Amino acid sequence: MTVKNKKPSARKRSSSPASKKKASSRSGRSGLWRSMLAALVAAAGTFQIASCSLDPNWHPKLPEPPFLSTLPIPGLEHLRKQPETGSGTASGGGSPPAGSMATGFSHCRDFFPGGEPPALQIQPQQRELCFSAFAVLHSGQTKTPVFVVERLNRKLLDQGQGLKRSDKFYADARLPRAERAELDDYRRSGYSRGHMAPAGDMYSPEAMAQSFSLANMVPQDQTHNGGVWSKVEQDTRRYAQRAQGDVYVFTGPVFDGQPLTIGPGKVHVPSHIFKLVYDASTGRAWAHWQANSPDTRMSAPISYEEFTRRTGMPLLAGVMRGRG
């Protein structure tokens, strides 16, 4: 009987040093690629968070690398879905600054009595800006607000109790550079960066950070800002905490004659500052009217009728119906 010779079983191939080196190289490149991608995503997220901390309405308009558009990366979806255009001017026409969100008052009606912004005759370079806790009609000619409006009540003010003041002033990037105040304008000017919507009225960290936008500031005499005007702000908060409902507050500058200016950008210095208060639950309105000077003293408020006569701005026309 013939015994067939068995073929020896094939031995497993051992990995050669060259193949090991090639596999290691592939693994190294893959790890490096993953590390680079993770770093890129982290950098994008950090940049977005840092930018939004200064201006939560900001969003980037940067070109996205083609290969990223195919990757399901958390965080990038938010960037891809941001709106690209919006109404940025008070007149409803014109183009907003590049990269800005839609900022027209139609997006923040809650800050206005009756939900209706005042029907003013809009001047050139006036733009509407919405923030988390207030709205601004901004003038690119004076580089200050025309007015700032807030809605206050007991609940909101109690919510803001103990909120840490941020003190991080910044130029508002939603305004064209030629129309906005810069930090250098106030530096060594001798004037305070005077809040129109006070930091003390803010009721969230986001609102507090936004209140330090220079779009919310006027050049204010330092003594006036820290003295009599501070008392006006405190008295207004105390009134809003006692009121039965919402209290609406308009604050802004008044310019008489040829105003002084500060800084390279020639930011206008107001001669007077007003604070118009409207209690929606009682229908009463009054205005504090103070000279922007160190020797200003506390004085009695003026009527709404007198306020409109002095400023030509019927800010409460929709709710007061001619009452003084």
C-alpha cells in the first residue's frame, strides 16, 4: 500500500521588518491626522466661544475647508446654519456690517412699551442694535446711542442681584468701523465711558458682558457719572422693583450747538443726558434731565410733554396719547 506523501502545512508568514515599518508609518500618519483634526475643531470652538462672550450676536463668516463640510463634527453644524444677512439699519434699508446678525428692532420688540418701537424720523447712519437686555438706536455721526431702551421689573432685577460686573469694554463689531467708537477714543480723554443701560440693571452674565459695548456708552463727566447720575440709576431700579408690572426706561445723550469730541474717531460729548421712565401699570411717565458736568445737582424730573418739546423725540407716542 502506497502511502501518499502529505504536503507539509504552509507555515504562517512572519512579518518582515519592512512590513512592520510600513504599518507603523501608516498608523503614525493616521494618529497625526486625528490629532490635527481634533486640534482644528477645538480651535474653532474656542474662537467661537471667545467671540460670543464679547458679542453673543456675533457669528463668523469664514470659509470652511471643503473636507470639513463632509464631516459630522459637533459644533460646526451651528456655524454652518448661521444666517448671513439681516436688517441692520434703523430705516429698514441698507446692508448691515459683514458678519452681523439681523439686528433690527423687529427682533427685540419686548424692550418697547406695547411692543412697538417709536416712529422716529431716522437720520443717516443710524442703526438698530438688539442686545439680550436692551436695544440701541446708534448714531454713526456722534458715535454714541441716540437712545437705549430697557424693560425692567422686580423679577428681572432680583434675578440680577449679586451678578459680577465684567468691566470688559469693547468696540461693537456689528457697526462699521467708521461709525463706531473705539477704546482708544476714550483713553486719556478725561471722560468716563458712561453706560446708558447701566450694568446694575443687567440680569444675566450675557447681558452684563454686552452692556460694556461702546455702542451703549457716551463720554460722561467722571464726577457726574459716579455721583448724581448714579443716584438717578439707583432710584430708577428701586422704583422698578416696587412697581406692579413692567417699567420701560429710555436713556440717551443730548447735544447742544457744536459739541466737543474726544479721540481720533471724534466721539461727540453730550451736553445733557436724559432718562425717560414709563410705568406701564399706571401709565405715568417722567424724565430725568441733567447737564453732563461735575457741578450738576439732583433736580426734580420733567414731564413727558416737556421732554418731547426739548428733544423732538416722541418716544412714548404709542402709549401716552398726548398725556404730559
